[in-house]
Amino acid sequence: MNALISIFQKAIVWDYYRRNVLFLLVIVLFSFGFLSGQEHKTIVTQALAAYKLLIYIGLLWLLYGFKFYLFVLRSLGDSKFQFLHHIRLVSFWKRMIVWFYVCFALNQLTFLYALFMVFMGLSLGKISEVAFILGCQVVIMIIGITIFEFRIRKTAETDSNFSLKLPVSFRFTLPLFLFYHKYLIFKEPVLFLLTKGFSIFSLLFFVWLFPTDEYDDRLFGIAAIIIAVSHLKICSVWLDFQYNSLQFYQNLPLTNWIKISILFLIYLILLIPEIYLILIKTSNYIGIGFQIQWVFFVLSLLLFTHIYQFIIVISEEIRMKWYFYGTIFLLILVMYKTPVSLLVSFLLMISIFLFFKFENKFELEK
């Protein structure tokens, strides 16, 4: 049994944390670097006093749960991990123990904070709220165990992709810059909903947190970085879509300036919910000038994230390492009150430079 758990730990758990180290580090740095212990206690106390906020936190935990559910499902569908399907040879209860361990190990980001909330709730005598918090964690575990067991009962070659179909009467011709959005909604709905859900909930949290204390604009700068990091998978899936499902795009008579403008427009449309929230929900806290700068900051981050993948002269591991260090460097710059307009200018210039230098080479390599 220990050997079986060790196999899944090395194949799935460690691989998950290795691939998501940047995302997790940004969350941890914000949670324990920007917020003090007293501020965490204030947040938890307010959550325990308001069921509406507690439900929002539970939904956010569930969104994170769907993030690692999807990762495990993709791992089980990967040809490199077909050997994991041999777990069907062991008894049902042993499989349940393995799935519980996988869920518990991947859910540590929310479980540890839930444990902190439980201790706070018990000290304040909030028994029903504590039961709700523990119930959320149990539900996340049960959903994961059920999904993984259902997947393992199928063959390793079974296609586990989720897709939706639009009725014929609602179909119409789309412009080029909306192709990828349609692909995300109908071919990658889980990825799309998880990414946008987490991004929107994160931004709502920052909007809610801002007026509770004397914060400056750095809080929304950190929010922009978290939003950009959460869209990392969407940026990489766009490249697969472009060079596998949109092959004619490479042969269109478009200049590099038009291509980069189309790319900018694609991400602008993708960020409409976040742009709406920052413009409407923060109008009483920050000026329109900073709101516009913030929007361009997020867009420039996504543009750089996308174009950075064109650099094929370095390996994927090294590329992610530099992306990791760059994100930490950006967080430090934001914390030291570097003007957002300066960061936007730098990111746009380096993105344009990389696009002109590597975009054609990337096409040839593909």
C-alpha cells in the first residue's frame, strides 16, 4: 500500500506542485507577505460573522478543487501515465485510500487555511460556521474521489475532454479575433470557467479588502499579477489552438503589427469581466487614470506571457524558471511602488521585441 501511494505521489502530487509552483508562490506571498497575521484574523472573523462571505470562500475553495481535479484527469489521460490505470487491479477500498491521499495532498492550499478558520471559529464559539467549513473540505474530497474513481474505471485511451455544442439556429460567422474564445467556451469549458472564476473571485476579494484598511494602489498591482498568472494555461492553450486548429492563420498576409494587435484584442475581450469589475466596483476608491493603467498592466502581462512562449531556443523548464523569477521581480517592483505606467511600457516594449524576433522562428519550428 505504501508503494502504491508513493507512485501516485511522485507521478501526480509532485508533478502538480512542480507545474504550479509559480501560481502557488504568488498566492502564498500575497497571503503571508502582504497581509499581516492580524489582518488574516480580521478577515476570518468577518467571514465567521457573515454566511454570505463564508459561502463565497467555500466556492473559491471549490474552484481550486476543480483546478486539481482537472490536472489529475489530464494526467490519467496522458500516455506517459497509463501505468497508473493498473490501480484497478487493487481492491476498491485501497483505491479509495489512494484517491483520498491524492485529494488531501493537492488540497493543502485551502485545507491549511480552513484549519486556521476552524481554530478561530472554535475560539469564538461559532460551531455551525465551523461545521460549514469542515463540510466544504469534506465535499471537495468526496467530489475528487468520485471523479477519479469514475475516470479510472474507463480505459487509459478514453477521451476525457469536455466540449459543448451550440444549436444550429444560434450559429453565425465569427470574426477572426473571436475564434479562440469560441474554442475555449465549447472545447475547453472547464479550463475557461475555472480560470475566469478564480480570476473574478480573486479580484472581488481585492476589491472587498481594499476599503477595510489604509491600503494604496499596490494591492491592485498584486491583483493584476495574480490574474495574469491564473491565465497562464489559457495562454499556452492558445498556441496549441493556433498551430493545430487554425493552421491557415500562419499563411494570412498579415504584418507583425496586425498580428500583435489581434493578439492584444483577443486578451482584451477575454478580460472583459475583470475590466468591468475594476471600472465599476472601484470607482469610489481609485481614480480613472489608475484604472486605465491597471487594465493595460494586466493586458501587457498577458501579452508578454503569450509571446514569451515563442522563445524556442530554451527548454520549457528553463523558460518556466525565468518566468518564475520574473514574476517575483515584478512583485518586488510593485511592493516598492514602481509606477504602473513604467511597468506597462517596459512589458509592451519587451513583448513587441520578442514578437518580431521569435514569432516567425516559432512558426518554422512548429
